[in-house]
Amino acid sequence: MSVKTSRFVSRLDKGLLPLVLFFPVFLVCLGGWLTTLSPWIGAAAIVLGIVHILVSLVYLWPCYYLLTEHQLVVRCGLTKLCIAYKDIHRVEACNASLPSPALSLRRLLIESSHGVLLVSPVDRSKFQQELSLRMHGRFVGPAGGTDEAELEPTSD
């Protein structure tokens, strides 16, 4: 039986945006001020600030999580991480501020054979429930259905 892939976008804390954007915006503003004293140094600061913003976007956007038939796929910018459900040991809610593919501090800690991963789906409880169901070999049908069907064993 084939299981439909579910996509969860990352939650975005508006309070984190000023922290992420402070340094590059500061550089652009400083560069604007420095152009009056030294055009080359000012231009360099502006370019560095803009490059910092672009690099941040490349590594942070898009950020989403896919629950496929056999694995959790985490996509954050250019980074893509795949974790088989059989390798996941524990999933719990947390508010850790460690670096991770999560744009929010309201996170889920996923402990697997590959280490610890923090994710921040918009609907944290639905994500956790669906991940748990897939980890344990059962899938609840779409549209709030209550029929449970056994998944085929994975051969990864």
C-alpha cells in the first residue's frame, strides 16, 4: 500500500527575523555612512551586507519537512537530509535554540541513529502525530479517517 507524502512548512518566528537581519542591515547602513568618508570601504561594507543576506536566504529558504512512505526528508535551503523512520528513536517537543533547519524556537527534537535534529513545523502536534504513526507502521487515512492500514515493511 502506498502512503501519501505529507508536506509541512517550517514555522517562522517574527522575533527571530530582527536577529537574523541585524548584522547585514547594520553593514549596509554602516557602508552608506562610510561612503562619505571612503567610497571603497563603504561600497565594500554594502556589498558584504547584501552578500550576507543572499547567502542566508540560500541556506534558510525554502524550509520544509516531508513525511514520505519510508523516511523523513528535511529541506532547508540547499541542504537536504533524509532519515528513515526505522532510525528514529525519540520525538519530543522542545524550545531549544541550537542551530538547526528550523525557523522557530518552538521545535520538535528528533533523536535518531544520525544524531539529534530540531525541526519547527507550523502544526507541530499534527506533524508529531503523523510522524509517530509512520514510525510505528500505521497510517491514518486523510480527511480525518479512522481506518488504520499497515504499511509495507521497509527494505532499506
